Amino acid sequence: MLLLEEKLRLLSMVDVLEPLSGEELEEFGRRVPDTHVERGRILYAPGNRSEALFMLKRGKVRIYKVTPDGWEFTLAVVEAGTMFGEMALTAQRLREAYAEATEPSDICILKSEDLERLVRVNPDVGLRMLRVLSERLRACEGRLEDIRLKDVPARLAGLVLQLAESEGVMTPEGPMIPTHYTHRRLATMIGTSRESVTRAFTRLQETGAVELRRRHIHVRDMAALEQAAG
């Protein structure tokens, strides 16, 4: 269980809660329970009918679907400091989808009445939610458009650019993506097979755009990567 001071610090970093004052944040933290989950824990699965909104304070969660033939497609990777969940009020729909913690995570779980109370008291929170959901929808539409129009190397290059922007750590040689993404996981994110990702990654390395070192992706030539992404 997190100490209250640490819990409030993490809550203050959640994007949709930024409009709350210190007193409002403390009240929210006392009222809403927090949960720690280990890597691999399924937070949501097809068939769940209870509405809940998860605020991810620390860690990372993957939202994905499984096709009838067993193929996984990653819909989104949720980073710490934002929300996800199945709730009519936020227009989010995770039915037929899974939410899996891909690393140890701390979350707050809001019921529908908790969220309604929060938005009624502070409408700016509702506006912030609309902005976050709109950005997430645009990103998803962009990925689906890439799958429809681009070949695998271009899709992979575009994904690496997104990852470098969202979580990249700058090194003297350029951005490095600290998370270890297997070729299988990358394949689920761009709608292809692991073998195709391996071939595409080899092509990107041959152009000097990226380098795989100690299981981490390093961007060596941003211009070449952008050109490969189209």
C-alpha cells in the first residue's frame, strides 16, 4: 500500500487530474482506493460487464484484442499518468479487449459514480478527459491508416518514431527507447507477423536509422528514420 504522500504525488502526475487543487487531490486520494498489480496481470478481459475507469499512476498497460485465429493486435499502450477503462461516460469501450499490465503498476479504480461526482465538482477534469480521448482516437486512426496504406518497414519506422517521442531517453548518440519491445510485441502494434518485423528491422539497421543494442532500440539517424516512415 502506498503512503498517502507518495499516492498524492503520483496522482498529481495524472493528466486528467491536473485541474484539481491540492485539497481536492487529497480528498480524491482518500476516497478512491489504489491497487498494485504485477507484470502480466489482466486488469480487464472480454466478458467483464462492470464499468470502471483506471487511472494509471505508475507502470504501463497494454490494451489488445485477440482474433478468432489467436492473433493479437495491440490497440494502445497506456503510459503512466493517464487513464483507460470501460465506461459509458467517457465513451471508452474495452469490450472484447484485454488490458494487461506489462510492468509492475499502481492504479486507481474509479466507479461510474466516482467519475460523475468528480466531473460535476470540477468540469475542467471532464474537458481534460475529452482532450485526452480525442488525442488517443487520432493516434489509433493514424495507426490503422498506416496498416492500410504502408508496407511493414514504413509502419515499423513510424512506430519507432512514436515510441522515441513518447518514452525515448536522449543519449549522446540519439534517442534510446528504454522499454524492451520484442519483435512479437512490435508485430502486434503494427498488424503484422514477428518474422516480418525481424526483416523490416534488419532493413532499418542497414540504412543506419536504428540499432538494436542490449535489447534496446537506439535511433541513430532521425532523418533516415523519418524518410523510412514516409
